[in-house]
Amino acid sequence: MGELKIEQLSKYFGNTKALDNININIKKNEFIAILGPSGCGKTTLLRSVAGFLEPTGGLIKFQGESFFENGRSLPVEERQLGMVFQHFALWPHMTVKQHVEYPLKSSQNKKRFDSVRRKEMMDHALKLVELDQFEKRYPHELSGGQKQRVALARAIVAEPRMLLMDEPLSALDAHLKQIMVHEIKRIHRLTRATTLYVTHDQSEAMALADRIIVMNKGKIEQFDTPHNLYHYPNTPFVANFVSKALLVDGNWEGEQFRPANSENTTWAGKGIADYFKRNQMYPVRPEELSIVPAQTNEKATGLRGTIKDKQFLGRETRYIVYALGKELEIISNQMQDGEVDQEVFVAKR
Ligand code: ATP
């Protein structure tokens, strides 16, 4: 049986359809990312599961228990979930210890755990996030990363049945973000808490999640592993949002694709979704393309184009090549591929 089951879930805000027929099945211990652009409904979905928002229709069941069914909601406190928000939501007058202790002081948790057990749980949570030396500090005495660790400890201390996180790292700088991604993975390996994690950052979602729900305009575009979303997107939106793939026009000839206006070129179509075949297009990622200067390409294969921009980024070089009437992005690790205004052929690796 699935741990979290969502069926035909919808949510309207006036005329805005924030959630449109959402169907999801999540297994115990899974780390699930909800990924999509601003306004696609990620937070609405998370808040519906948390119980902060009343859906318009549909069903949410967790471990067989109705969270939302036939228009009736289970109160937030009875869902026993842990929540981490974007802006930490720490109280300035409370120490680290007091924050982490706080959820254990609810009347429900006092009934569930005796005082010895509660002390053990608090010590364990503080150790888990490596803040046991910082118990007495106040939020203004902590770094951004440490604040987020407090929020994380507070969310997991009462052993919630599921952990919900809404853009928890978006207030941190890139370096700290990387460290915290690593931390969240380590903590998930230890706690195995079933997790729903909202982000608009595809690399964060790929790094963290077992599976990713890709949302667009209130609907699920694809729910799959990071590997499958990257290699086998089902729709142009997923291809573009997850891996910045470009859609190349041309013709499918069985399992082979012939790009328009190309010389002696066909691309293999293994695993390419039916949508692209039906619409005579091929999704190609920037790192799948390479540049061959026209004069060294004796057999003249590939898409004919002109380099419009070249950006040396250190580890790689980013080219913009005008070909097929559009600008193609190409990420190359070669030392020398060509210069701006040079005529080139674009090939698929
Ligand atoms: P972001 O990444 O910007 O937080 P999101 O994917 O989390 O976006 P939601 O916050 O779920 O998106 O919003 C989905 C849609 O519902 C948007 O069109 C938004 O404007 C609308 N919406 C959300 N909350 C409300 C509200 N309380 N009242 C009216 N409209 C709302």
C-alpha cells in the first residue's frame, strides 16, 4: 500500500485553478521533490497535504487515514507531520534548545512520550543536525545554515509521520545550499522519513529526490526518477525545465530522426517519448551537442550554423549557435571549437 495517496485533487482560488486533477502515490521512506516554475501550484499541493489549506475536491490519504475526503479535513495537529519553511520561522527570544523542545511540549506529544523519552528525543535531534554544542544560542547568534538546521531539528524531533519542506534552502547562498543539500541527504539516510520537498531548482531536486513530481500550471507533467526525467522526458515542458533541452524540428523515419536542413545526419531515437515522434521533433540537451568547424568537417555532417556567442566558464564553454532558424545552446568541454561568427556544423554526440 502506498504511504501517501492523492486522487483527483483540485484547488481553486476564485477562478484560478491552482491544482488540477492531481493523482499521486508515494511509498514509505521515499524522498519526493515537487518541482516547477513560480505559480505552478507546488506550495498549494504541500499545504493541502499539511492541512493548512482546504482543497476544493478530491482525496488525500496517509497510511490509510483520511486527511481529506468527501470535503472533510483532518485537523493539522492530528496529522502529526513535520514542516520546514523557506524563512526558517525561528523566534528571536528562544534558544536553539527551546526551539527544538517546543513541539515536544504539545499536549499530544506529552501524552505520546514521557519526559525521559522527550529529553532523549531532543538530544538526538540536536546531535543529528550537529547543533548539540549550540543549545544556548539565540537565532541572531547563528549563521543561515545553522538557523536552517534548527528549523530541521524542530521539524523532525517529534518523529513526524512525514516531513514537508517548502523551499527550505532558497534563502541560503549557493555554497551553503550545497552543504545543506548534503546534510539533508545525510539526515534522510538516517531517519528514512517520508519527505515531500518543494523547490523550483531542478538541480536541487535531482540531487535530493528519489522521484520528482514536475508540475506546470496546476497539473503534473511527469512523476519519475531524476534519471528518467533527464533522459526520457515525456513532454516539451519537462525536457526544457529539467534539462534545458531544445526542440529540433525534422522528420522521424521509424526510429531515426533526420533534423531539418541537415547534411547526412540522423539521430537515434531510443527512448524518445511518443509526443516528440508524433510532432516531428527531437529534444536535445546542450551537453549532447558538439561543434565541428565547417572547414575541418570534410564529410559535412550535422546542422549548418553560425557561432553567435562564446562564453568561457572555466570547466566548460557555452556556445550559442544559430542553426535551424533558432539559437541552440551548446555546452562543450573541448579546448577550441570555434569563434564568434565562424560557420560550423552542429553534431549530436
Ligand atoms: P512559488 O514557487 O512562486 O511559491 P508555487 O508553485 O508554490 O509558486 P502556489 O503558491 O501554489 O505556486 O500558487 C499556485 C497558484 O495559485 C498561483 O497562480 C497563485 O497566484 C494562486 N494562489 C496561491 N495562493 C493563493 C491565495 N491565497 N489566493 C489566491 N490565489 C492564490
